[in-house]
Amino acid sequence: MTHTLHTRTPAPTHRAGRAAGPAALLIRLRRGRPEDAPWVRPAFLGLLLAALLINLWNLGDSGYANSFYSAAVQAGGESWKAFFFGSSDAANSITVDKPPAALWPMALSVRLFGLGSWQILVPEALMGVGTIAVLYAAVRRRFSAPAGLLAAAVLALTPVAALMFRFNNPDALLALLMTVTVYCVLRALEGARTRWLVWAGVAMGFAFLTKTLQAFLILPPLALVYAVCAPTSVRRRIGQLAAAGLALVVSGGWWVAIVELWPAASRPYIGGSQNNSFLELTFGYNGLGRINGEEVGSVGGGGGGGGGRRGGEAGLGRMFSDSIGGQISWLLPAALFLLVVGVVLTWRAKRTDTARASFLVWGGALLMTAGVFTFMAGIFHEYYTVALAPYIAALVGMGVTMLWQERARFLASAALGVTVAGTAVWGFVLLGRTPDYLPWLRWAVLIGGLSAAVALTVLGRIGREGRFRTFAPRLAVSAVVLAVAASLAAPLAYTLSTVGTPHSGSIVTAGPAAARGGFGGGGPAGGGGGGPMGGGPMGGEAGADGARGQRPGGGQAPGQAQGRPPGQAPGQAPGQAPQGGGGGAARGGDGGGGGGMAGLLNGQSVSSEVVAALKKDAGDYTWVAAATGSQNAASNQLAAEEPVMAIGGFNGSDPSPTLEQFKQYVADGKIHYFLGGGGFGGGGGGAEGAGSSIATWVQETYKEVTVGGTTLYDLTAEK
């Protein structure tokens, strides 16, 4: 097979009267290209509209989604200091365990439109649509409109992408910024444009402020490809990479420098760290600890074994395992195969060939990120794999259209058939892991995919024979439609199940309920039902661990229907704890870590009586309450819309505040109540720490009261 495909040249970087830089991308997306067929722009805009509808469908049913981040958004909507630092509460006791960039769009939305589920989650949905648009532009620019549309469709229908583009974890913004980074590098490779490489550094810097070192996973392959393939001298390439590195350091380091130089006594404690240092958080709990499993301060202490097992055992099979496969890997085998095909087809091209560079950039990003995910020994969750979705989608779009253009050659048509057949067989296997979920779909995918594979394989041969030439175009269209339908039907069904089911808590997964993992009830708020849009009854099984469906706690959101808190199940009484929930303010407890995993990972329902108690004389206190663990504090804070101190941060294990500091806050009259139950209280599972020592002191010193079925300790009334 010879290199005949790559005759199309990228659009000029500069055109008279047109903007350059990122603004050019927006203009291009709006106007289209003069050489485009009439159907291209309507198809692209229609795909974006469909993606937006998917991302917005029943969005408010997830309530506050991850209350941990929603509480920080609520705090940032009230306090600019909390906004800047990413504090869990407006009184700035402690930050979330990530840098704050992902919180900023949501907090601005809350400032503009008020606190509520839609106000928090719509920015995430828009980020998802933006990611799809940028991916289309990146693939379409060097290849073709069909390549860009196919890549965009694959991304939109990836179940874990549909999940995270409707959820308030940092991953939606990270996926957008990583895709923008690759786009800018590809633009820089076209003409060795320094400006585009600098923009790539800026995007990666802000990705660092979104999820720290995960942003740098794709840095080695991108830098290496540019260093080798850019069409300029070696000396200039080195200088350009240095400029991009400087842009990365400045765009990602300005916030870090301010935080590290800010006097610790006048800023919130850095959540997730053990020494009140963002650098320690970056290279420890959120950095090397995720690789080697030594996340100091994580649940159960260092080692992270439980966290590592959450996404399947580390090893080559992790991305295809029972817990991960249905999230991301529907088209992963095809992407890996097409990466090899793309490199082979462009092997003899000149050093600066942008088609080969595209395969190397997208493929390098995929291999590097997937490799780290595969072997990391620390905390790993299924939804992390959304980072792979743009890379997989790009490789599929580029590789399939490349083979299609070369289909007159038997090896190309055979490779196209192998791609479709392999995808169908793998889809059959994945669907077989949930045999009760649309059982007919499994066989439809297999039969349709294999039929399309045969047709695509023989298409080139019969198209050259005179007696079949008149039928070849119609056969080609039929084969392509059948191939696309068979390849995307299964992830489409999983995506529809995802958008039809509310999700809440710290650990969420995509797809039907039978395919989800369950850890502390962190799965969907409802069951999975039997159909692609089925939400099942409240209390349906959430996964293999037997945790029941969870609903986020939280108070009344502005405009919330039926007068119930976001995410509260219809018919669920205010203050009723989620089924299988346990711990936290919703069920009281002894205050010494009795909440268990559900109290640690998920929000709790908060009764109207508790809300009234917290709001009473709220202006007289810096914090209306304190609770062990961020999720327990977050639920009460969102319900009352008043600051609640999260003792020990997310895991309840951060040394903030110390017992002495807490006693001083109480003596100064800054805290009204202590909320019983929830969290691990330091070090996890009974280990002695600040949280458990504070809880013990409170129980021994202050009067216990029961409000709406919840145990409170009035810190203004000693025994």
C-alpha cells in the first residue's frame, strides 16, 4: 500500500481579514469553509445540538451531584476569597483537594443565576459541547469533514464522557483543555508557528490548575513529536519548546506561587495535604501517591490498595476489565489498531508530514495516559477514563476515513473490515457482561457488524468490476451506514442509560445499573431499569457491592420543582436518609467516624428542622456548624447556605483544624453546632486523628440534642 492519501493540505494559518489564534477557531466553527459541501455545516451544527441535548437531558435530576464540589461552588459564589482558593466554605476553613480552576466557571454561574443544580451543572454540559467542537476542528482540519464528524460523534456517544459532561467533577474542564492543547500543537506543527505552541502551553498550564499532574501526562509525547516533526530548524524547535514551557509555567504557576507565598494563618488550609502545602498535595496525594499507592491521608492511610482495586486490578487488562470496559473501551481496540494502520500508511512520508504527526500526537496522548491508568497502584476510579475519550475518538475518525479513501486497495478495505468486525465482537463481549440489559442488542451488534465488515472488505474489489460498478455506490453507502450503526449502537445505549439516570456522590459510573460498580453508594441515584432511558425505581441496585441508590442531600434550590431539594427522590420525606446511606447528619451517630463509607463519599439528606436550627442566629457565628469529612459538611452547608466547617477535609484525615485550634474557635464563639456522625475522623477506620479527637472532646464536653432525627452538639451549652 503506497502513501497516496495525503494530498490535502491544511487550511492556511493566516488569511487576510481573518483573526488568528484561538479566535480563528471560533470564527471557523461558525462560518465553515468555502470548500465544504453544503451538508457539512448543518451536520456539524446538528451534531453539536444533539450533544447539547444529551448533556442537558434531565440534568437537574442529579441535584447537587458531587456535594463536595458543589459546596465549594456555593462558597465561591458568596466569597471571592473562597472563589480564589477553592475553599469548601465561605469562611475559608479548608480547600478542596484540587486546585480551583474547575470550580471557577460553576461559581461564576452561581453568582450570576443563584444556587441550584442547573446553575452548577450547565457549565459542565457546555464544556462537553466545547470539547466536541474542538475535536471536530482538530480532526477535520488535516483530514476531512467526515473524519471530524465521526470523531465528534464517537466522543459524544462515549458513556463516560456523557457522564462527566453532566457532572461537577474537574474532569470535564480537563478533557476540554487537553483537547485544546492537542489542537494547538497540531496547528503549530503545520508551519512551526511559535504562537500556537505557546497557546498549547497556556492550555496545559490551566489544565494543571484543574487536576494537577494529570495534565502533564500528554506532555512527553507532544513535546517529542514537535521536536522531531516541526518544519523548522532544530535550534528553532528547541527555542519554541522552551517558550511553550515558559507559558506553561506562568499560566499554571501564578496561582501556586500566590498560595505558597500567602501567609498560612490568613488563608484556608490546603485540603488533601498533611503539611498545609499545595506543592505537597501536588506531588504527594494527587501526584506520585497515585502512581505508587502511597497516598498519605487517603482512606485507610497509605497504600491506596482499596482505591487501586476500585477500577480493577492494575495491569494490562485494566482498561478492558468488567468495571472499566463499558465506560470507555467500546472503540479502544479499534483506536489502537487504527493508530498502527495510520503510522504504517504514513511511514514513508517526509519528516514534517502533518498526517503522520496527527496520528503520533493523538496516539501518543492515548498510549501515555492509558499506560499510566493501567499500571497506577493508587486511587483510581472509572470516571478518570474520560481523559482517553477525545484521543480514542480522534484516532477512529482519522483512521477510518483514511482507510475509506484507500478502499480500492484490498489491504485497506480488509483493514477497514477488521476494524468494524473487531468492534462488533468486542461490543458483543461487553454487552454480554450485562445479559439482562437489552439482550437483543448484543446479537444485533454482532450480526450487523460482521455483515458490514464483509461488505467493506469486498467493496474495493467489486467496485472495480464493470458488472458491479453501478451497484457499488449504493452498496458502499449501505455498508457504511450499517458499520457505523453496529459500532456505535452499544455505546449509544449505554449513553442513553447514563443520561436517563441521576448520579450523585463522589464515585459515579456510566451505563445501566447492572454494569456499574458500587462503592459506598456512589453510583446512580436511581436504578438502571431495563431500557436505555430507564431510571428504575428508587432504591434499585447500584452495583456489585450491593449499595443502594443514593440521592444527594442539600437544601432547596431556587426554582426546584415540587419544593424538594435537588436530587431528593419523589416521595422521600425531608430529612430521610438515602437508602443504604448511613452516617452523616442524616442519621446521627456517635461522631467518631460512625458514618462509614457512605457518609464519607456521598451527600446526606438534611431535614427542614436541621436547616432551621443552623440558620437561627447564623450571623452571630463564623461557621453555623462543624462536621467530620467534607461530604457531611457539604450537605448541611448546601441546605442552609451558611458556612459549615469540614473537619479533616474530604477524608476527615487532614490535620485541620487541630484539637487546640478547634477548642479556640469554640471559645471564641465562632462555631454553633457540631454535627454527629460521618467521616473517618483521621487516618480512616478508627485510626486516631484530629477528627476523632475533636469528636471525642465534643461528646464529653457539650450537650447533645436531637433535631429532626439528627444528632447535634450545641457548642454554646456545656454539659
